[in-house]
Amino acid sequence: MVADEHFIVRIPDNLPLDGAVPLLCAGITTYSPLRYFGLDKPGMHVGVVGLGGLGHVAVKFAKAMGVKVTVISTSPKKEEEALKHLGADSFLVSRDQDQMQAAIVPWMGSLTQFLHNILSCL
């Protein structure tokens, strides 16, 4: 295979391939929009919709960037994982209209701003 050197990443010898592969796929899928849309600054607040494979990586990257993270999921069963294991700052159940409505105003001040800072990982 031939590839442009600007798109090649050297994987360190001490990083197992099974640990590197998720960073190359899910990693760039979530890292890129955080950077592109300027959501990578300490003190910012982003919402990550969906806590599957992409959502896990998005939370980890955002937290490493110093960003406040709210995970938004349809499943209340994922709350402990989001908060305790991944370090999210808050958790919302998207099927709970009252909870979602209550989060909009304090979080961003308006529905429009709230939606601009959402990273969908569905």
C-alpha cells in the first residue's frame, strides 16, 4: 500500500496494536470535530450523545482537553459508567423531557447554544 507521509502515524513499539487501533478509528472520528469546532478549550462544555464506542473515546478526549462533559443517553443504566469510569461531569437521560429541559438553560443559556456544543456519537 502507498500512502502520503502526511497521513502516516508511527505506532510506538510499546503500544500494543489492539490498543492503537481504536485511537486510529474512533479516535480521529471524535477528536477531529472537537478540534475543528473549537470545542477543545479548557472550561468549555460539550455534550456527548451516545455512550457506545465513539462516545467513550469522545468523553476521554474531551476530559483530557480540560472540557466539561455532559453525557446524553437514552439509557439510565449508563450513568455510573459515564460519571465514575469515564469521568463525565454530568449525565442526562434524553427520554426524560423534564431533565433535558431543566439542563438547557443553566448549561448554555439557550436551546441553540445547547445544540451547537453537542457531539453525536450514535
